[in-house]
Amino acid sequence: MASSSVYRRLHGLFTGKRKVSVNLKTEQPQTTSTKPTSKLSEKHKLQSIIDNFKKSSESPEFRNRCANYTAAIRRLEFNSSAIEDIFEHQKQYPEISNEFFVCRLILLYGTVKMHEHARKLFDEMPNLKCQRTVFSFNALLEAYSRAEKYDIISDLFRELPEELSIEPDVVSYNTLIKALWKAGSLDSAPSVMDEMEKHGIIPDLVTFNTLSNAYYKSKRFSEAEDLWVLMQKKNVDADLGSYTIRLQGLVANNQVNEAIELFEEMGKKDIIPKAFSYNIMIKMYVDDRNWEEAERWYVKMVENGCYPDYATFEKLISFACDKDNLDFALELCKKAIASKVAIHNATMQRVVNVLAEHSKLEDAQELVNLAKSCKLYHCRPRSRYKLSLPSSLIVAHFML
């Protein structure tokens, strides 16, 4: 009998310590206990990274690659003094008189929330024989935006252009609009658009997308819809980002029919929806507990050649378990594994548990085996799922 065969194969797994369930988790490297020398070791490691970066910086080819600098600040784990050290070291090279090179450092300072260092470097540019144009001005504004110092951006925008004889461009204004929204001054944004046009600067797609996103996220749906109409009047062609922003807004405002119509409009305008576009619709129906429509949009997604992503699998697998649609939950898990999409550990374990609870033991064991054989390529370091079947359920099954 199949059940007896399964029992014999699994008996050894459950005759020891009994557990109701085992959490699904990825294997982690063994850790050692903290020793007094740990801080010295970490300090030595940090200094080694700094020294290696400085040595590599001697090469013009190395300095020419922005990715090297981005990787460095990540390896330094956003240590501000270490980052300042390697960036100050760059001032001895000829590239420091190149505005694009300096802007790279300004932006990276913003990324690690070192906005004051970004401003200091911006102020030092004349002494470094580096010109300051609207390009570096925009980099400074963006650095403050990345550092989430939105309230300061408005002051910089009003003070620096006149002081430095710089004319803000559309990028400058777009950053200002975003800053006003994030600082809680969204009501001032429309006047910024008026100011742009007064100075002969035409609002572009980024302008409309930024302001549209701000209105929808602030639940000011009427103003967002008026902006959509204005964008069409200005002959600004909406892109996938524009449709995604509006789609999310319509769903948030429970305008289901309008959301469906907008999705269909995308196809008519040759704008190809991505996974996140379908996920908006799927999430809407999952939240409404409407299984038929959620599944229909998933099928539509696959039929149109769009690959499900992490969010798709997470939402639908959990919902399938809620609805006891175990075959579909199992199918999605297999597809996630085959696609090397590392879904949440607890989600996979839940499917194993539910399958076992419903006496689908061979399916549960198949999923365990598949998951254990799958390397999670999106994890650092690469690892495998560590699954097991809930032993008490297996034993109870064969005691019947």
C-alpha cells in the first residue's frame, strides 16, 4: 500500500524527538562566541577594506567605475568615518576637478545619510578647481533627498541659484516637488509647476508622475485625477510608471471597474504590464477574499507571458492555504522553486504543514525534497531551505 510505503520511508524521521512543527529556515553559517578580540578584528577588517580601496584608487580605470564606489560604501557598512576617509583620499587625483566625478561622491554621501559632508564637498568645489553648474546643484538636492532631509531642500533651492548664478532646470524642480510632498507641504507643489512654466521650463513625465504619486499616496484622489487630465492636455505621454501609479490609486479608492478599464487601456496603448502591475490587481482581490478573481488574474498574467515574482507567490500561496486549495498552493510552490524565486520560509513551511494535515503526505514529502534540493540564488550567501514534516501529524495519521 502507498500509505504503508510512505510510513516505512518516514518512520525513522519521527521516532526520535517529536515536534508539532518545524520552522522553515535557511541554513546559516555557524557563529562563534564573541571574544574580547572581536572588536580589534572588526577594526582590522575595516582598515583592510579602506587600505585596499585606496590602493585600487591608484588606477584610473578603477576610479572611472561608479560601481566600485557603491560597492565600497556597502562593504564599509555605512561607517561614516571610513567613508569620509576614502572619499577624502580621492581629492589627490585629477578627476576631482571633473564635475561628474565630484557629483558621484556627493550623491553617495547622500545615500549614506551624510548630507552635511555632501554640502561641504559642494562648497569646496571651486577650491578643487571644479566648476559648479546646475548638474552639481541637482546632485546636492538629490543627496539631501536620499538623506531624507526634505525640509532643507526648499531652502537650498531658494538660496543657492541666486548666490551661484545657476538656473534651475526641470530636474531641479522635480526634486523640489518631491521634497515638498515628503516634507508635508504638498499644497505648495502646484505653484511650483506654475513657476516652472513662468521660467520657460516645461513640466515633463517625471514632474507629473511625482506629483500624481504624491496625490494618490496622500489620498487626494480628485486632484490626482485632475492631474491625469492635465497631463493628457499637455500631450505628455504616460508610461508604465504613470499607469502603475494611477492603478494603485484607483484600487486604494475602491474604484474597481475603473482600475480594470485602466489595465485594459494599457494593452491598447502598447504598454506591457509587468509583474507588479498584475500584483496590484491580484492583491485587490486577495484583500477582498475573492478567490475566483485572484486566480483569474494570475492565469491572465501567465498567459500573457509575464513571470510571477516574489509578491505574486507570497500573496497567492497564503490565500490558497486559507481557502484549502492545496493543489494550487503546491503548484505555486513548485513554480517558485523552479523559477529560483526565494519565497518566505514560513510560507513554504505552512504549505508542508497544511498538506500533512490533509493527509497529502506524498505531496508534502515531494515539496520537502524539492525545497531541500533547491539553492536559493537570491540569498547571500547561497543556501537551501531546511524543511521537515510535522511529525505528530504523520504519526497520528498512521495510528488511525
